[in-house]
Amino acid sequence: MPHSISQPPAVEERTLLDELNHRIKNELASVINLVSFKAIWTDNADAKEELSNVVDLLHQHVEVHSILTMPDRDAFVDAGDQLRKLGLAMSRCKLDRMNIHLLLSIDTLPLESERSWLLALAVYELMTNAVRHACFDGRDGEIKIKLMRAGSWVNCRVTDNGSGLARIKPGRGLRIVGDLAKSMGGRMGHTFSTTSTSFVLDFPLTQRELHANRAVVARRPRTGRRSKAMPSLPSAPIVGERATPLTAQPQL
């Protein structure tokens, strides 16, 4: 009678993600060390400068990866602050080099750490999509990120001023964003035109998040401003939106 072969225990998704993050960081560190070594030993001044620029760029990519690493604790995170850090890191490693300006209009928004992480992943994918596919037709590139609470829902918009007609067919990145929105109980919508592209993520707050956000509101001075009901998906690109430019901050 043949012996039964026991199945190995399933590896938890968190363990697999930890291994992937650890491996990526190690590989990036190896590349940084190699390029740094070449920069030190070369006698060519131009080559030394270019290699040093590559090292700086790799360090900025490490910073983006660190911000997008899955959190290891069940706590509350200010999603607005996390998106600011992500925007600054992406400006340094991608946007500034392509003359694309980033504008932020972001509220303080306490979210459970894993859900704040999922939101950051979605915004990263949308910003990367704009960098790769937007056609600015000679205009200065611009990406706007707006994050706000509307009643018991969260509304996050990522808009760029590039032509989006070539992006109507969803690619892998947009499918990932749609899946991330669904995992938070929400939805993703978009609008395209010849001069702009706008994506919006709407998702409901959990009960814990509602309590945390109400506590934040209670600490603010009264302004008479009311929260709106559950937001609807935009039918047109954002026009005339007020946003503040991302300014240089200390190293993260």
C-alpha cells in the first residue's frame, strides 16, 4: 500500500510578500554597491558624475519601494501623510527628471495601516500610468492628487493634463487599481479627453476609521463646512481645482 505524501503547509501571503520585499531591497543594494564601486575607481570625471547620478536615482527608487512596503502592524496611519511622502519620492526619482509637476490637495485621513497601504499602491500605479502613457503635446506636464473624506466615504482623484485617448484600453496597471479598489469595498472610475485624464477611487470607511476621522474633525476649529454624501464618479475631468504644489522637504 503506497504511503500518502503529506502536503507542505501553505505559506502565508504576508511571508511571501516579506520575502519579495527583502529580496528586492537586497538586489537594489547590490546594484547600488556595484555602481558606487565603479564611480569611486573610475578616473573619468564625466563617468564618475554620471555613475553618481545613477546611484542617487537608485536610492530614490529604494525610498519609493520602502513607502510601498506592506505594513507589519495593525495600526492607524495618516493616509494623507503617506501620499505626500510617496509624491515627494516619486518626484525625485521620476517626475522631476521628466519636467512633470506634482500638485497635492490632501486632507488628514486616518486609515487602518493595510488599507492606507492599498491606497498608496493604487496611487502609485495611477501616477506611473500617467508618466508612461500621457502625451503632453509640448505642454509642461502636471499631475494632481486630491484626497478627501466625503461623509463615510473616501474620494481620491489622480488627474494629469496629458492626452488620454490612447489609454482607453485598460492595461495591467489599471486592472490592478480596479482590484485594489474592490478589495477596499470601493470602485474606480475614469474620464478621458484630448487634454486631460482623470481617475477616481471611492471607498467606504470602516467603523474604526469613521471613529478616528470624527476624532480628527472634533479637534479642528469649526468652519461651517459640511461633508457631502457618498461621492459619485466624475462625468468630466477636474476643472479649476485648487491644489498646492509639492515643495521640497527634508529627506525622508
